[in-house]
Amino acid sequence: MHDRRTLIRNSMLLGAGMALLPQPGFAKADARAAIRKAALANKAADIKRLQDWIGLPTIAAENRNVAEGAAYMEELAKAAGFTGVRQVKTDGLPGVVGFMDNGAKHTLGIYFMYDVKQFDPAEWQSPPLEARLVDKPGWGQVVIGRGAVNQKGPEATLLAALHAMKAAGVNPPVNLVLVAEGEEEIGSPHFRQIVETPDVLAALRKTAGIFIPAGWQNANGKVDVNLGSKGIIELELIASGEKWGRGPKQDIHSSLKAMVDSPVWRLVHALNTLVTPDGNTVAIDGWFENVRKLTPREKELIAKVASAGDEAQQKAQLGVTHWIDDLPYNQALERLAQEPTVNIEGLVAGYTGPGGKTVLPGRAVAKLDLRLVPNQTRAEATQKLRAHLDARGFKDIELNVSGGYDPTETAESSRLIQAELATYRALGVEAALNPRLAGSWPGAVFTAPPVSIPAGHFGLGSGAGAHAPNEWYLVESTNPKVAGITDATMGYVEIMYQLAAGR
């Protein structure tokens, strides 16, 4: 927990900007103080809300808790004060939308994902659905569970802000539009159907922008304000004896390899053509034709991030000792923002259990993700991958795209980005502009026509382990530079005020 001096300092910071927008029933300097008091009183309930949500995983890839997850998202939205809450049907999993008309001049969009990645309980030190509270040295008390930081923890914290404002009798100073989906972790294949529902589209186009809640403060309390994100395509490449017309249609004894072709080796050879021999540069025909190079301003921002960053800490956190080609930190970060990638997520073929099993598999699958940068598109990249394989004689290899979306870009001068920067300044948090997040989210659905609004990430707090075992989210901070759940709650309150006050 923050010490008393930190709490007093944060309370002063949170109250300092209240003169920007008075609220009915409160003196100008009192609204944030009243909201913070309510947030402190609600803390146990806020943590319990997150724990309960973690206990109900919606996993699109497994068709798990589809109806239950959507219904629970509806309940959460209604309890937080959204009206007109309903499910929006798609050709896949449903979305959930809600609205909050506070009679304000400006409107803010909020993007939620209510689904999470798959998990193997055997890999976890703490059961992934029990959401236990655990002490984490150097950080404080954390919730451990699947979805804790990606993204239920930050999203539950934003909901906590709305509950605190309601308990304090304070109307949010902006109108709100909530759009939630249950397929983000499989590449949001039907998300556009939700966003382009007529009343949802009309509401979104009135917003100053939309953000996904995040908890990415590092150990020094610093955050990045991302001006974009890479796009992604998730897909499978499948080689089989049946499609190839060579090799077995099913697993056979491995002794027969002397006279029978192998679909697994065929897949390996096809994969080798996609990248340079070191595996680090995409070699798909025409891949870089439309790639936009970093601008001088983007390189300037990356240089600032590098100079203020802790390279050794980042390497230790990632468990690596070298960057590609032993690049210096600044160049490695430029490459992170600039380069599109082809990554093998997994290879599945034959027997993978204990010991050996002498088989010649009849089928092999490679699970890939392709990261895209401006001005690439999902459609272009998929077409080029197919053409590349065909040109090299791999027409039999199946290409199954499960989801994905284009890269995202938002102007530094946009009201949303400026509100984020103003919020961090008001709270005494050091923020750095980052040209592009190497990760992906479906922000391009918002930034591209027909919506065409700014989109980004925002939030205080911290966590780690997204998609990995022992994922965690900080709720009680022992690090005075990093927000626990109450301070992070007040961060979401603050950005509403900053957005309302902006010109």
C-alpha cells in the first residue's frame, strides 16, 4: 500500500484540476476528493469484482463460456451505470454495447474485450481461475489469474471508477460509449459487425476517441502513450498427405520413411521460404512494397524512449541476453516499431508425448502470427503469402486465417492523445510518446472508415504475464511510483476530466 505521504500527494494532485469543470452538488475542489473517498471505501468490492470475473473465462478458441461471458459483461456494464446495454449478435461470438448520456459536451469511447487466452493449469503456480491474492516482492499484493492484466484487471478498474463516481453522487464529466467483444484473442474476426451496427456506429462517430484500459507502468512508474499499434494476422499452414497427394494420409510407421514422402518435412521447407536464414527478416515476395518507413519524428520519439529506458531491466524481464544482430538498444527499439514479422507460435505434428513413438505423421500444422506495419493491410498480406507459397510449388499447403486486422495510427495532436498526456502530467506520472506498440489490438476498426476516430491505450497500474502462466495485476502497491487499484481507478476519473476540459 502507498505510504501516507504518497496518498496525500496523490490526493492533492487528483484534486488540483477540479476547477476545470465543476460538478453539481460539490464545491469545485471537492469532486475528486469525494470520488477518491468512495473508491477507497469500494476497494474490497472492486477487487472482488475482478476476482469473480477472472473466475468466468470466455475462451473463443475453445468455444468456452460464450453465452455466460456475454451475459456477465452485460451485468457489469449495467451495474456501472451504462444504459441501453445489450448484446449485438455477429457471425461469431456476440458483442456487448452500452451508453451513458451525462449531458456533457464531449463523449469518450471505451473498448473492452471480455475474452481471455487459453491456459494449462499445470503450468501455473496459483490456479488460473481462483484469482488468489499473492504478495509479489518489489510490487505488493497482486491478483493472479488468466485475464488478470489482459485485460480484465484494467477494465475492472475502469468500472471501479464509474462505481466510485456513482457512490460519490458525481456524474462523469463526459458521455460514454462502451463497445465490448468476445473474440479479441482470436483476432477479432467479427468485431467490425459490432462497430458498424447503425446506432453503435453513430454513437462512436460522436466521440473524441476511444481507448482500451491498460496497466503498463514499469517499476519506475513510467508509462508509454502509444500513437499506434501493429496489425496482426493469425493463421495456420497445414501440410497433409491427403492434400499433397504424396506421403501418408494418416500416421504410419517411421521405418517406411525410406520410401514414403513426409508432409512434416514439406511444411518445414515451406516455412523456411518465408524468412531469411536467420529467421529475422520476412522473405515473402513483395512483402515490403507498401511498408512505410519511420518518420524523423518517430525516430526522435524512439530515441527519447531509449535514453529514458532501462535496457538491462527489459532484457531481464524478457529473459533474453541479446537483441537481434546484437543491435544497440536504440536500433533494437526502432526495429521493434518498424519491422513487420512472421512468427511461429507453435508446430504440431505426430506424437509429442513422453518418450518416442516411431511414426511418420500424415499431417503437420504451423500456427503463425504476422505483425503488420503502416501501410500494410491484412488483405494484402494474406494475398501475398498465398501467392508466395503457390509460386514455390506449395499450392497444396492449406492457409486458414482465423482472424486479424490492420495496423493502427493516431495523430499526436488528437484530443484523445493530448488528454492522456495531460492526465499523466496532472498525476505526476512520467509519460513518453511511443510511435508504435509492437503488440496488436483491433484499433484499426475505429481509426479507419467508417468510424474514423482516434484510438489508443490508457491507464495506470501494472501487471505482467499476458498469455503466459501466472499472469498478474497489481492491487495493493508497495512501490510508491506505481499505482495500486485505487490510484489506477482515479487515473480513469482524471482522464474524463481532462478530456472534458480540453478545447
